[in-house]
Amino acid sequence: MSKIERTIQRQQEKIAEGQFYEAHQQLRVIAARYIKQSNWNAAIDLLSQGAQALLQAGQGGSGGDLCIFLIEVYHKAETKPDAGSKARVLSLLRAFPPNEPTKKRFIGDMIGWSARLGEYPAGDPELHHVIGTVLAEDGEAYEAERHFVQGTRDSPEQLVKLEYEWYSEDQAHTAPLYAARAVLPYLVAGNLRAANQSFLQFTTRLSQANSSLAVQEVSTASVDLRLYPSLPLLNFLGLLLLSVTRGGSDLFRLLKSHYKTNIDEVPAWKDALDQIAEMYFDIRMPSQSNPLMDMMSSMFGGGGPAKKPQSRRVEPTPPPAPGLD
């Protein structure tokens, strides 16, 4: 057994005996010693295994503190977000007790680390996906949404599941508002595939759960579309996706004009639609804020304006086929 393994074993024994404070302090001191020696692997092993033991013992504060310390070591060691380093922090995230205050800080630090040392400026998608899943299970719907939007190809399904369960507790006519919580953020993020997938999955769930819901099938040589006479805003979302993938600025303007009365009833959509107009149809809207953050702040609450980057146009792409995974 190596020296570091013996050290970890001793501290795990202290934790098992209920000596939580002493184990926590010794783990920090020994880790600091390894950091001073630039022995990053030893510090990482010590902190991750010590944090895991404390979290499993229900010591969220102490375990969370070591998790945050671990991310600091990742930064100092220039540890890339590879399969091993991500698995380590995600295992710790799942071990947190419910409602532990340090979890939010750990999540933020984790994403910040992956953004700085990884290839994704908004943070690693796999981390976002798992974080979203954990937060959804904890009932933190607003925070889960933010992470799913930056997640993986599997995230739209989980986000739609969250939104539909949320919608099921509300009134029937509010379905478009919950569908939009997936569709609009994905469009603003430039993820057309996820936006189309989310709309398809939400409306499929809606139709399957409401056999009496009136549906009008519209078919042409180039497109098949389902319209919902009782849910005009849901029709707007479907036609918006169609205009993004196949239409142009004239169709977008016509769409907004036709549904103006309905859209005016949901002012929270305005910022998102303004950004979509600029991104996909080159229709400039006066704004001094970051598109995604501004829209998500308006829809989900929280956050603040940031300096707007140079505008970018997203070219339309063919819509996904039905049944897309």
C-alpha cells in the first residue's frame, strides 16, 4: 500500500468513527502539503476520496468544502476535463445530500473549470447534462433548464420530460408556455436540432395524453404540419421552427403579424424572438445585452445583462425527420 493510500485509509477510518471535523481539517492540511510539492495526483486523490467519504457520511458542508478545494487543484494543475476528471466530479455531485448549500458553488466552479480548460466556452456539455439531471431530480427546475440547454444530444429529451411534468400540474391551455421553455432557449443557443426535437417530443406527449385535443393535419408536397386550433401559441412555435429551417424574413414577419395578439400575451417571449429575428433572419433589433443570457434571464429569472458580442447569423438547415433520437 502506498503512502497516499495509507493516508486516505486513515482519514476514512476517522470519518467512519464520526471524527468528521478532525478528518476534514487533516485532509485540507495534507492536500495543501501535496499542492506545495506540485504533487497534483496525490492531492486530487486525497481530496476526491476524502470528500466522497464525508458526503456519504452526510457531512455536506465539509464534503462540499473539499469538492471546491478539488476544483482549485484542477485549475492549478491545469487538469483538462477528460473522461476521468469529469467522472470524478460527477460522482461527487451525485453524493451531495439534498439542499446542501455548497452544491451550488461546486456546480458553478465545475462549469467554470471545464470552460477554462476544455473546448466549450459555455462549459462541458456532459457536465451540463448530468448537472441538469441531478437538479431536476432535486426539484430545482429553473436551474436544471439552464444546464440542459447547454447539454448533450440526450438533453432535449430530459428537458421536455421536466417541462411536461411541470405542465401537467398547470391548466391545459398553458401547454405552449412550457413547450417554449425548451424550444426558444435552444433556438437562441443556435441548436436547431434540439429545438425541433423538443417541439416534436412535447407535442407527441401532449397528443398521447389528451385524446380529445383537436388536431388539424396540414400536408403539402414539401411539409407535414400539425395545428392545434385551441392552442394558437403552440401553432406559432411550430410555424416558427418551420420558418427558421425553410422560410425567410418575410415569412417570419408574416408569422409575427398573424399571431401578434397571442404573442403580446406573453411578453417574456419578446427578447427571445428579437434574438431569433437577428440570428436567423438578419432582422436587427436594438439591444445591448448578451442574447442567450438576456433571454434566459427574462424567461427563467435571475442573471444580469452583459456586453453583447458581435451578431452572428445562423443559416437554416433542414428540419430533423420524425422520430429523431
